[in-house]
Amino acid sequence: MLMNVPLFLKRFTLSFFKEGNCIEYFINENSSIEIISSSLIFSCNPITKDLHVSRFYPELYLQTNPKYMSAVCFYLLIHHFADIYSLDNDCHINLETVPTVNDNFYGKLKDFNFHIDKSRLGNVVELMSDIIRLPINTSMIREHVLENGEIPFLK
């Protein structure tokens, strides 16, 4: 995944807004500074120190040449979040999704070991992966400053 990070960063900028044990991430297009995606929400369970992906739907597939861009974004956000909350390789990532998204996205991510932990009602599966920390610089992910009238996501 590391080899695709420079291409991602040429095209997009990432920012975040931290509130309590949650972080909302934003994706901006560099050429227009337009927000492409927001409400990418990750949370930390302070007891288990696990990372829960509450919402990850970056809509990067709508951009030109989107191959690997969602995967790179996910990779960067996981490492950034793990840095902020000091999560190590003993911690886990969990999320809920439908089987087709698991098969077509999460199951194909080679930098993670996602597997179905539980099946839920309504064709929903709970996935789990170890956090596999690699030495990656995430300092390019800047803090998002709320503009006038912009409401924090937990309000």
C-alpha cells in the first residue's frame, strides 16, 4: 500500500476533527479544495483499546482513476487513528458491513487480516482485523478547523 500513498497525496488532502473518543475524517480534492467526503468516523473503545470503524464510505470511486484510492485512504486513516490513541499491534479493528463489501473491499486489503467475527441479522457481518502497525508518517493529516455554522459531528 505504501507505494500508492504518494499518488493519493498528489490528488487528495486528509483532515480530521477529534471529539472525545471519536474522530471524523474529511477528504478534499487538491485541485479544487472541494470536500469530497466527510463523516468518515472512527472511534476508540477506551477499555479494550480497539478501533471501531463506525463509517467508512469515502466515495473516491466517483473520482477519475480511483483504483486503490479507497484502500490507501483506509490505510492512512487507520495508522493516523492508531497514532493518536496509541494503539499497538495487540489492538483490533472492528466494523460492520455486508458480505459483498467484505468480499470486494475489506477482504482484499493485503495490509490487514480481516475476517468475519460474527454474522448479524439483516445480512450484516462483523469483521475483525489485527492492527498491523508499520512505520508510516501520517503528519500530512491536518486538524480540520470548523467553519462558521459547521456543527461538530457528535452534537
